[in-house]
Amino acid sequence: MTVNAAATEPVARLIGVTKRIGSKTLVGDLTLDIPAGQVFGFLGPNGAGKTTTIRMMVGLISISRGDIVIGGRSIKTNFEEAVAQVGAIVENPEMYKFLTGYQNLKQYARMVSGVTKQRIQEVIELVGLGSRIHDKVKSYSLGMRQRLGVAQALLHRPKLLILDEPTNGLDPQGIRELRDYLRRLCREEGTTVFVSSHLLSEMELMCDSVAIIQNGKLIDVRQLKSEEGGQAQGRKFVFDVDNVQSAQALIGGTVKDAAIVVQTVREDIPELNAKLVSGGVKVYGIKEVVVSLEDQFLEMTGGEGIE
């Protein structure tokens, strides 16, 4: 199932959310819409306020000021109805290690109405644990426990899945598997995934959009992928040619490192190439310049690093 995020209301809204402890402000006046049907990233250094925000979203800590609305229900005034639409793993998933993965899911299903055996099997297949689901959890790798945690959080078909630093401790293979499962969730279940991390490279590969937080404040929200799944930022193309002056006269653009950089859409590339060739300019190569999330982050933060 595919959800058109542009055609739907945000699945969650954070409205002026502030968390203070004593004189210290951990999160300050955070306003953010989380679009439906996306993997939405929440990016910031360790200590930026990501986990604090997530704890407020799931009701683990109180909101000092502002409100959080999930599926049209306020965390403050309709807590049970709001959190019923959420599945979450905050920090590490907790399991009964002496039980099997399937027994853990059955235990959780007893606490939530409407979860059938068929639904349990669906989430097992969705996260790829079919071959190990009847093994005891104590024999699972960290990546497998993360997948079981995701399965548990999905049993009641939440509109919003919240994951706090889900790649912590995972090896590269585990990170890639988790990334693939989260994208499948959006595509097949229509679930919106809100995932926090401090890893720039992983967020760029995993997310459709990303909100960047620093020192408890929202810096910016960036779309990383277009509706077609391509990069939404940096539609610039570099033409490696033998004569940059002639090339610039024919197709415009700017000269950089003995090449021509043109901002355009992909569909116009053949026509621009034909102009160059017919004008007597030799074209040795054409490649797209993609502005990385790291470049965007450094631009927005003035070079202040992220771990």
C-alpha cells in the first residue's frame, strides 16, 4: 500500500513543544509536522534533545509547554487515544530473553485488543524473522532483537512508528537490513516511521525527509527524496568538455574546475548534450552533483560538527 503524503494531513504535529528541568531547557519551542507515509528522520548530535522529544511523544515524560497531536488526538487531553496510534522503541527493545520470539509477540498481543494470529504472522514475515521466530530471544543477535522489537511495535497497526537510535550497536549488514525493513513498512503497510539518529550517512540513505535539531532547537526540515524516490536537492549536472568557453556560450551554466555546471532537470540532458555536439564541443562525460546531507548540515550549522 502506498500513501501519498502530499494528499494527507500530517500524522503527528509538535506545537511549540518545550521541556524544562529546573532552569535548564532541554527542548525549546519545537514546532514540527511529520508527514504521513514517509520515513522521517530526526537528526542531531548526542544531547541535542532527540530522546527527550521522543519521550514526550510517547508520554514517558511530561511536556512543560506546548502540545503533541497524533492522528488528531492531543497527548495532553486524549492521551490513551493518541498513544494507541503509536508503536515505539525508545532506546533498546526489552524482551523476555528466556522466551522465544513468537512467545514474546504473543505476550504483547494479549495486552492489545484485536491482534490475531494472522497479524502476528504478518509482522514476523514483514521483518524477516520467519526462520528464527521459534528460537529463544537469548540466542538472537542485536539486529534480530531490533527486528523483533519492530515487529512487536507493529502488531496493533500503528499509524506512527517511533524508533530512537535504532542502528546503535548494529553491524553494517544489520543497519542495511533495518533500513530495508523500514522502507518496506512505508510501502506495504502505509506506516509513517519517525526515526532519530546522529548518523548523517544512514539518515541520508534511510529517510525521505529529515528535521535537524541542535541544542534543543529545530534548525531546519529538508526533503531528501522526491516522490519518484530520487534526490530532491542538488539538481546540478557537470559537463566534462574540451572547450568550456564554447560550451558555456551554447548551454549557459558556470565554469568550475575546467567543466560546465548546469542547473536543470534530468529530462533536458539529452537536448543539452546534442547542442554541445552539434556546436563542435566534445563531451567526455556528464554526471549529477548531489548535495549531501552532510554538506547541508554543515551549511546550516555554520560548520559545527555532529558525531
